[in-house]
Amino acid sequence: MNVLGIIASGVAALFITVALAKGARRAALRPHAPDEPGGRAPRAAVSRRAGGATVVLGVGTAVGGALWLGAADGSAGSVAGLLAGAGIVAVLGLVHDLKPFRAVLRLPVQTAAAVLVVCLAGLSPAAGVLAVLWIVLVANAFALLDHADGLLATVGLVTAAGLLACAALGGDPALTLLPATLVAGLAGFLLHNWHPARLRLGASGAQFTGFALAASGALVQEAAPSGRAAWAALPVLATVALADTALVLISRRRAARPLLRDTDDHIAHRLRRVRVTVPGAAVILGLWAAVPVTTATLVYAELLHPAFLLLPPAGSVAAVFVLLRIPAYTPPRTAPSRTAARRTTAPATGAAIPSAASAPGVTGPDPGKGAPSGPARTATGHPTVPPPPTGRSAAGVAAERS
């Protein structure tokens, strides 16, 4: 595939995505959108959540047009299988956006789509099994990044740019078609997905983006020349997505929480707890993704030694351990301790002490008035002395002393 064909496909994907996203934004922001019957989500919320379909249509139309014009040369089968598999998981995600269902039910469809990609690409059985496992794992890892405005679009754009560079340096330039159009589509969608987001990728766009990135990486690695360290360089591109998945699984396991129930325990959520803004979290993760992408691309181009590939995963592991120290779950409410209960009830027990007003000749406070601030006094104004604790009267004690 020539360079002009790649550029034309990218421009087409950009304009189609921007035009469709603008229409979807108008539909989502239309005032007085009536709610669906039966307690379903409002139509405006569904429109925002299903905004990722614009990326699917933009990228799919550009790639399909390039295949129809014969721009993929001899790799048309691999590119067509890649587009078909990504389209299958996108349709599944769109169904989930309209009527949510359990995440476990998506695994068989994702596996079938990955098998379709592997079969049309002509991979060997051993490489095909590894590729299917890798595609399913990385696709779900990238999809989990869609929990903050602009996060998945930013990380996906950076990762797709790295795949585009590696595919251009590899032995099959036709594999650059999908990464190039994905870069353009995500860039156009990011205009509406940046904080405050008018549209979201949703399950449809997130599944499509993750599957396209994972499958493109597997095919680029399979088509790479034997002299390049593709087996070690290309997996490093998914460092951020895998780090976020590892953080979530470890934290939920330690807190004895369900592993598949999504909560606010991802990287961006923890950054928000240390006062990082939503756009700041997207920028931080974009820069974080740029480090392994740049390192892997330079190693793939044989400009760096493969030993440098150990640095991004090591730094990500250290970052995960640091993020685990940021609390992600609200502590449960506990009953007050016994010491606090005693301190609370102490003023009530002090009322049982007898007052000196019971002594003879002592005038107490008037009813309805508060207790005097000083000691109790007699009718002549002299302070009184409390009776002794022996229970004997004051007159008897004075007679004994005389």
C-alpha cells in the first residue's frame, strides 16, 4: 500500500468521524429528551454513551473503501479479517450500550472474533492460540480505560501511532491501514470526548478500539522480519492498559470485592483522590503511554538495545505499587468505641452527687432558674459547709466536740 493511500484513508476517517460525532452531539444535547418507559436510561444518556459508534463508522468506512479500491494489495484478507472482527465486537458493545448485560457474556463473542482474525491472517496453530489469548486480554484491558473523559481516546491514539510506526517499518505496509485510520478517528472523536465530554466511547467504541489495537499488534508482530525484536517490543505498547487492569484486580482481591464489578478504583480515580483534575489524568496517562510506545518503536527500528524494554514495565510496576497506597474504597461505618460511649455518658452520671442544698438552713435556687455558679450559701449570705460523709448530723458532731 502506498503512502498516498494511507493518507487518504486517514483523512477520510477523520472527516467522517468529526461529521458523525457532531450530529451525535446535537442529538445528545437536544433539550427535553423524553425518558424511555420501564425505568430505562434517558435517550440523551444513551446517545452520549453510544457516541463511540461514530468512531466505528468513520474508521470502518475508510478502511472498507480502501479495501474496495484494492489499496491493501496482497494483505487484503488479513485487513478484512481484522476489520470484521473489530466490527463484531463493536456491534456487541452497541447492544450493551442500549441494554446492559453481564461482561462474562462478551468473552465468547470476543474469542470468536479473534479466531476469525487469526484464520483469515493464516497464522500457524501455535501462534494462532497465543494471538487469540493476547487479543482477548488486551482488548478488555484497553476497554477498561474508558472510565474518564478523554482517557481511552488519548491512550489509544498514542498506542495506535506506535503501531503505525512499527507497521511502516515492518515487512507488510498494508497493515498500516487500520492503525492510520484509527489515529485519525480517535483524534476527531477526542474533540467531543475531552473534558467536559459531550460524547463517550461507550462499550461499542471502547471494544472496537481495544480489539483493533490488540489485533493490529498481533498481525504486525507476525509479519515482522525475523531480525527485529518484535516479540518483545510490540507487547510493551500495551503497558498502560495492562497496568490499569493489574491495579484493579490486585486492589479488588485485597479488599475482597467482586473482580468483575466495576467501581471507582482505576488509575484515573486514584489520581482524582490526590487532587489531579480529569484533563490532568488524561494527560498523565497519555505521557505514561508515550514512554513505552517510544521505547518499543525505537527498539523495533533497531535504534535501541532490547534491554531498554525492561524499563517501561519496571516503572509501571513501581507506579502500580504506589497507586495501591491511595485508598480507593470508602471505609465501612463502625460503631463507637466503649471509651467514646463512656465519655458521652459521663455528664449524666455526675448528676447523682448530692448537693449541699439539702443541709439545714440552706436556701437552694428558685424553681425554674439555673443552678448558681458559686457555692451554696445560707440565708445570711455565708457559704455553707457540706455535711460529713458518716451520715451523722452536724448538731451531733458539735455536741461531741463540746
